[in-house]
Amino acid sequence: MDKETGQLYHEREKRFIDAVQLRIPDRVPTSVHLSYFPARFTGITYRDSYYDFPKWKDAYVKTALWLQPDRCEYFPTQSGRVMEALDAKTSVWPGHGIGVNSSHQWVEGEYMKAEEYDLYLNDQSDFNIRYLLPRSYGFLDPLTKLPPLESIQMMLPFHVLATPEFANMMEKLARIAREAVEWQKHVMDMFTALNECGFPGRTALAGGGVPYDMISDFLRGMRGAMLDMYRCPDKLMAAIEKMSQQTLKRIAMGPKVTEFTTAFIALHRGADGFMSLKQFEQFYWPYLMKLVNALVEAGYTPEIFFEGDYTQRLEYLRELPKGKVIARFDRSDMAKAKEILGGHVCISGNVPASLLQTSDVAGVKKYCKWLIDVVGKDGGFIMGPGSVVDEVKPENLKTMVDFTREYGQYR
């Protein structure tokens, strides 16, 4: 990193941290997660982000240098070859299950049946190995042939381990694991490259998720989790408590953070319309607070993506630790968010992807001006898209960043 780039890096980092910690920076900072936009912008395919990392890295860095936001976010992909080899059932990705220029999708499913709560609660390791993993990855189906793990004491189940299908799985798994590790090294190279180009940011995925979301996403599916709030709330609560304790223990056992590092948390099922406020208070909010407080205690700055509309729940957010959290909004009422949270929590977002995709430059400037005037008043605001920017017009995304740089000065 040359001297000029290093100075730019530190200016951007200070600007961002000042906004997060509720000081007034020199201007409103910008933060953009480019998602699959670099593929369209540079003429490669979305598929390349899963199968050709050098090409993907080059496209991502080129796009970041063209756009010049204060922070260029990056969330890792996994190797498409690894997921193909594992026969991943829980998602489809560009070039596998969907088109080469289509965004990845989560495959909704009941990967844990309602009648399996007791097994999950009483012997989670057994459930994970013999039920959850084989349902999530077809390659691991031989695990279903194992006897209950509690029955394995001093003698291994050789009659299962010696079968051709089990031996074949174990032999290939080592190769798959090595390829996955190589892909992870590429991912770290991307973070380093962005930093060396003057874009600050250390984002950890150490936050995990809110337990209800994890159960809804990875175990019961949205429909199953919603029905469980009515049909078996006690078992759902027990699973939430169990998952929460595991997450808090993992965070406590991890290293303390000594530099400004965000921990990204995406919220899925807690938004207005997914559950009542009474259910939100019981199944969701207390466990989000426990997660946030644990991360703050470990030195992280939680960056919470309030996906969807959280307008009815904004008052709860006053309980978040002051000046320690980024609240990124998607479709919430931003004026009301500023009214309730201003001076307490840094607000981020929420330029609509629909605006960036369909409007003209004048429309983008108008909306950004309103955000700066209303939400950016007295600091504590970061300009950014409300959601993914895969299909937006390049000139509109560039306008959002450039206009904020020019107009968002604090005088």
C-alpha cells in the first residue's frame, strides 16, 4: 500500500468509525456490499464467483476501485465444486440449479421434523451426524447407517465403516476438505486485496444468528417454525435456549477483538409480518440482545441487517448498547428510525434496490439528499443500499456514492 492509498484508508476508516460511535465525521460515509454486481459490471458471469476465484477477485477489486465507496463490503462465497461434490441440498447457486447469472437461493425445507425435537434437545451430536448432515448434503448419506452415537463406546461400528459406500465417502471427503481450505485462502486474499486498495474493513462472521432464525433457516423451515410457536412452543423455546447458550459460549471462548471489527448479523424472521409483537418478545428479541451484548463484550461492533420492515419494532432497538451497534435498514421508515434511534444507534441504509435499478440519476440524488438531510442530521448515519445491488444500473450506484461524497459534508 503506497502512502497516498494508506492515507485514504485511514481517512475512510476514521469516517466510518466516527459515524458508528455517534461522533460527527467530516461527511456521511458510504458502505456498499457489491454482491454479484461486479460480474455484470465487468462482463463475467455470476458463476465465476463460485468456480473461478482469480477472475472473481479481479472483477470485484476493479469494481470497488471504480465505485470508490468508503467501505466495500465482501461476504464470502463457497466453492461451487465443493458444494457439488457434497451434493448440497440446502441451496442452489449460479450455474447449479439456476442460471449462470442468477443470484443464489436458499432451498426451504424441514431438515428437522417436528417429532425430532426431543432427539435434537437430548443428543444434538447424534441428530446432527445421523440426520441433519445427510439431509443437508447427499454425499453424507452413509452417515444414516451409523448406529445411535450413544451406543458407540469402546468398539467402533466396523460393519458400517467397512462398507464400500462409507469407505468411499471418507476417502473423497479428505479431497473435498482440502479444496474447501484452498478456497478459504482465496477468500482471505480478497479481504487483503480490498484493504490494500484503500478500503478498510474487518468483518467477522462470528456473530452467528438469532436462534429463532437459525431454527427456521436450517432446521424446521419457515412454515415449521411458525407452526411450532403454536403447536409446541415449549420445545421451540428449549431449542432456542440451547442454541443461544452454544452461540454465547463460542463467542466467549473466542479471542477478544483489539481492532475495530464488525460482526454481521442478518435477521430473517423477526420483521413486521412474520410474527406478532408478543411472539417477538418471547421467541426473538431477548436472544438477539444476548447475542449483541456477547459480541460487544468480546470487542466486536455488531452490524445488524434488519431485513424487511422493522418499523413496528423500532422502540425495542433503544435497548441496544449506545454507540456500539450499526442498525442497517432495508424497508423500515427511516425518518421514524432517526426520530427514535438518533443519538443512540448508528443507522445505515436504505437506498432501495428498486430505485437504483429503475430510476434515473435525478431520482437517486433526490432520495439520497432526503436521507442525508433527515437521517444524516448530526451524524450517526452511513449511506448504503437497502438490499443487494445485483441488477442495479451502474450509473445509479455511482451516483449514490458520488453524491454522498459531495453533498454529505458536515458544516
